[in-house]
Amino acid sequence: MSPMLSNKILLWVMFVYWCHFAISCKANEQGEYLFKLLRSKRGQKVISDDGEASSAKNGGDEDVWKVEEERVLMEDDKVKVANVIFLESPAGVGFSYSNTSSDYSKAGDKSTAMDSYTFLLNWLYRFPHYKSRDLFITGESYAGHYVPQLAQTILHNNKFTNHTVINLKGVAIGNGWIDDNMCTKGMYDYFWTHALNSDETHEGIERHCDFESGNFTSECNKYQSRGYDEIGVIDIYDIYAPPCDASPATVSNSNFDPCSDEYTKSYLNLAQVQEALHAKPSEWSPCSEVGWTDSPATILPTINRLISSGIRTWIYSGDTDGRVPITSSRYSVNALKLPVETTWRPWYSGNEVGGYLVGYKGLTLITVRGAGHMVPSNQPQRALTMISFFLRGELPPELSS
């Protein structure tokens, strides 16, 4: 194990997963978050995971482990390089809960960032030997909000207390929803460039939708609706994924793999699994009815502040995701107007092209070839290569090994 990787904590913010032991920990006085710590076989990093409205466990299960039809967990290689914390957040998703039911209708970006920060403080108090470790935060999808906002909260409180309470070093955002207008434009452009939409629909969207101002007329809405209809019954989160033979084909906006999702749901509702996770016995489901009170239209100013503060920033994108595709990531990054330091090139995982990258001043945009919305689930080895180099502060190799 490289000494460079032995003193880092990796906090995974998106969906939750299992571990070798589980302890519930109070996030605040009103509720309880469930977290899991998965010990690395090599290093001493930690990953945490949470998700808005969708349970952290669903993404974590499918990203770091896979639940097979026989309800057996298949471990991913990521645990070989990191100790991992997975946190169910906000309260109300998965097994996490609040003793005040009105909290579920008051959730939002600000409260989630503060609750996650409070959890981190309490966790480090509980496990003080991790306090001096470097912290890296990563996550996917709406973690395009969660990750930068939590990072900004950490930096703000470090400055406010004039003390490095949490030693934040970097963030990585996967297929992240970063800017409403850029992400929406990127999605419809991806549909057309990947032969999912007709020329007529694409031209209608281009003509009637003002993505700069976010002013969407009734004509714009008509063509956007047509764009969704033209896609047909596919998994928008991985446009080339086959349907699950175990269930009728249905349009799904919540699953990467409908079969895996069913296996996960079945597994998490086993009494012995809930007991092992120290979870409050309950009916687990992939998504929960959690209200959302605040969600800024863009997180780009927050990302800019992180870059200015010297926080290592990577934005990665599975190139077969149609929901928050690479075009959305490109448009969002381009809006930052950062100077290019490393021109576009392939990177390798083993002897295959793992994807492509471009390095900007303070930010790296990197794709993962053949991966959908949940990158580690689709391409575990390529995801492992990418995250390992992210932790080292190096770009993945441009030649095959």
C-alpha cells in the first residue's frame, strides 16, 4: 500500500451500502442516520454515501456491490483501496428516519449539507483516530449539489473556527446535476446525437427552448415531451442496457438495472439483513416521499469557490448515461471558462481505453467508457482506476500498461 494512500478518508455522497459492521449514529437531536463503515483491505480511506429522495442504499448496493438473483452480495474491488462510510441521508430515505415527521417535508439542500456536516463531526468524535486524515468527497447524480455544498460547508466552518476541523482535500462528482439549464440542454442534445430523437424534435427544441435564460414556452415543453416519447422503452440511465427479462419492460427513471433493483429490495427486506445492519425494522424501498424546499438552479459558483480554495475537483461521466450525460457535464464545465492545461486525450485502465479526459486549471473532466449513470456498477475496474488516480492527485495513464 502506498504511504500516499494510507492517510486518506473518502466520503461517498450519493447512495448507501453495507460493510463489515454497522452502528447507528445521531445526526441531530431529532432523528437518526444509519451509516456503515467498510474497512479497506489496503488503505485507510473512508467513503460515505447519501441520496436525495432515492435511498442511498440502492445506489450504493449497485455501485459498490451487486446483489444477484440468489440474494448474494458480490463485492467490488473498490474496497481494496479504501475504507468506506456509506451514509443514508437525508433523513427519511432508506433506513434513516426522523422522530419529527414534519422534517420529511422540510428537507432541502441547505439542511442536507448541514446534517451531513454534523454527522461527520459526530463520526470523527466517535472515531478520533481518523481526525488527521485527508478527506475526499465523491458522489453521483444529485450529488452534483450534495458534494459541493457539503465541501463548502466544511471550508466555511474551518474558516469560521480558524481551525482545520475536517481536512478536506478533494471532491469528485459523477454524472452530476450541476446546472439546471446546462444539464437539460445537454440531455436533449445527447438524445439527438445518440439517435434517440428525430431531427424535427431536435430542431423544435433548438428553436423554442431558451436554455440560457431557462425560459421554456409551451412550444418548448411540447417538443421536450415529444423528445421523451421518442426514446421508447429503454433505461435512460444506461441507454444500451438490455431490459430485465424477469419483469415486463417499463419506462424507468429510477433504476440502472431493474433486475438488480428487485434483488436489492428483496435483500434489504430480509429480517437478518436489517438486524445485521443495526437498522430499525421497516419496509425498505428504493425511493421515499421526501419533500424538497430548496434547490439552487446552479452550483457552478460553489464549484468555482472550491477550485479557488485549492480543492481538487474532478467531474466524471459515464458515457452511456442519457439522464445526466457527458454533454451536460461538458456544458456545465465550459460555463466555468477555465484555462485548459491538459488537452483531451484517452486514459487507460489495464490495456483498454478507460475513457477520455481534459485537464483544466483546478478541475479535471473525465469520462468512463461504457458506463451509465452508476459508473462503478457498469465498469468497476475502470472506476477503480479512476478513483485511485483521483486520490493520488494524478491523471490516469495515457498509455496501456
